Amino acid sequence: MSTSGAQLLPNEAVRILREKLLPLATVLTPNIPEARLLLQDAGQDVKQPERLEDIIELAQAVQKLGSRYVLVKGGHLTLTKHRHIASKDSEKHSVIDVLCDGRNTVLLETDHLNSKNTHGTGCSLASAIASNLALGSDIPRAVRSANRYVEAGIRGSRDLGKGSGPINHFHSTYMLPFAPDRFLDYLLNRAEVKEAWREHTEHEFVNRMADGSLPIENFKYYLIQDYLYLVQFARANALAAYKANKIDDISASAKIVLHIEREMALHLDYCKAFGLSKEDIERHEESQACTAYTRYMLDVGQSEDWLALQVCFAPCLIGYGVIARRLHDDPETVREGNIYWKWIENYTDIDYTTAVKVGSGMLKLDS
């Protein structure tokens, strides 16, 4: 199916592709109309997706037709900030591609790009995936890198002639090797970083929050330490304001301190549900781990510059967002009756995700 919605193959060719080629495919990359067409050709009744969960189910159904992986491209259904289908241009916020291998599902989210230069994006994406696989990447990393390559190509495109133009395939010859605003994705998916980041964000504590089996006393201890951590985190951000040389950076750091103050108030309110008052929390001492991390941040703030402080903040700020999003999107996460589900929702809420985006942008490593 073309971007305009035209079917490019006759029905008999679709049947042959489905029966003969799909079982040989490593990664199938249909857009939503193509995914529906393949399933309809297989005799399945498929409705038009109306929400993100429908796109995930569509990807899982197509994968069962025989390919090892399927990547359903979500460009035909732009989402709002809250991941609902956008009904008007002003609501368009992001696009999510869904990668599925029959066991695991990975969501690849990019900003909605208002550009007419998207001609050939599907072919470019498939070619980039194949190139990354030839370079030795595993499939999830090959797909993610290809996704960012195409995103950068759209962002770096130029208007040529009339109508839909091509993406800029040559951006990486004179730009950094990642799409604008995608340095962290590039960094965290590098082989030398990926395992350490996985250990940081996928350990037993958060996994047991997902299934509700984490002992409540362990969680209460975490709540206490998290509050004590936030006190020091606010101090470090106040120090970042002092270290900054530009008024925009000073203002941004000051806003983060005020955000932390609001977060601490919400945190105390949340703690009440677990029988913890502010007085109870402040009677406790910081754990060794809490002291080690926060004093390291403050030491860096005293001896290094503003950017070094932002790098120190990143594992915590971004890690919370990554952990919560992974648990929220995982269909295996227990929702009903899970006392930790509210925590997961809090850290996928627009207020925290905005804070992550602001904090990530302050690294300024892609400018």
C-alpha cells in the first residue's frame, strides 16, 4: 500500500507473498493498511485500529502469519500526548511503530513530524534495517537504529520540486550519527552501555512491582529513601542554577527545583496510603546508597561545570521514566489489585514525562 492508500499489488500477488515469502522473512515491515490487507487475505476480519492497543494486537496477529519479526509502522495513525488516536491536526503528538516477535513487543515512539518529504520512507526503513543486520546488530537494535535514521532523514530533508519529496539519506555524512534529540537513544542502545542500563532499569525490585509480589515493607523503605533523595536532588539542581552561565539554563534549573517541591508534596500524599507521615520519613537516615549517589552529584556540582551536573542527574531522571513506561506498556504487568500500579501510572503521567523531556533536552549533546 502506498502512502496515499493505493494498493500496489493485485490480490493474487498478495496471496503468494503471504503464503510463500512471509515464512522466509526475518523482519516484515507493513504499514497499518498493509497489515490489515495481509490479515484480510488470510481470511481474518480486521477492524480499523482506534487505539494503541489495537495496533499492538494487529502486529501480533500479522507475526503469526510466518515472519520471524513484524514491525507495524504507525505513521497512518498519529497519537495524542496521552496515546489516543489524534482526531485533528492540533492533537498530533507522536507516532508509534510496534515490533513483535510473538513473545516480546517493543514500542518505538517518535515525535509527529509535519513534513511533506516522506516519499520512500518505507523502502528507506527496510533498507536501513537490512544494512544494520549486515553490520551485526541484533534485530531490535537494527530496527531502532533504522527508525532513528529515517526520522533524522525527515527532519533534515529539503523541499525539492513539487509534491512529496524524499527524505535526506545523506544526513549522517555531515551530521552527528543520531537524529536530533535522540542522543540518549543512541547512547543507551550501544553495546557497551546496553547491559549496564538493563541492570539499572530491569532489576528484581521493579519486576516484582510489575507482578505485585514486592513485599510492602521493601516498598515503604524505598518511599522513605526516595523522599530523602529528593531533598538532596533539589539541592543539586539549585547548585546547577548557580553553575549555569545563561539565564535560560538558570531559569530551567530553578523550574526543576519547583517541580521537585511539587513532586515531594505528591510523594508525601502517596506515602499516607502506606501509613507513612512526613515526620515518620524525616526520622530515618539516608541509606548508604542514597548518600553515595547524592553526595557524588553535589561533589561534581562543586568541582565540575553545569553540563557535568546534568549528566549526573540523567540516570535517575531518565531511569524512572524508562522503568515506568516499560512496566506500563508490558501486557504482563498486573493492573487489577496491584498496589504498585498507581506508582507506575504516576511516572507515565504527562507531568513526569514532560520533566524527563526537559531534563534530557538540557544535556544539549545533540546541538
